[in-house]
Amino acid sequence: MQSIILVLVVVILVFICTTSYMSYHRESIRRAKEKKRNQFNDRV
């Protein structure tokens, strides 16, 4: 019984880590694009 609970806890932790990492990664990509666009606009 305890092994089932342990597996559930591990799965939930991995799920939380992946979702937070994905959202952070997406945000950093968007920020990089924004930065590039701003640099381009500054040059023009």
C-alpha cells in the first residue's frame, strides 16, 4: 500500500516540475523574442 502512495507522490512531483519548467521555458523564449524585436526597433 505504501509503495502505491510513494509512486503517486513521485508522479505528482515530476508532473509539477515539468509543468513549471515548461511554463518558465516558454516565458524565457517569449522574453528573448521581445528583446530581439526591441533591439531591432532601436536600430531602425
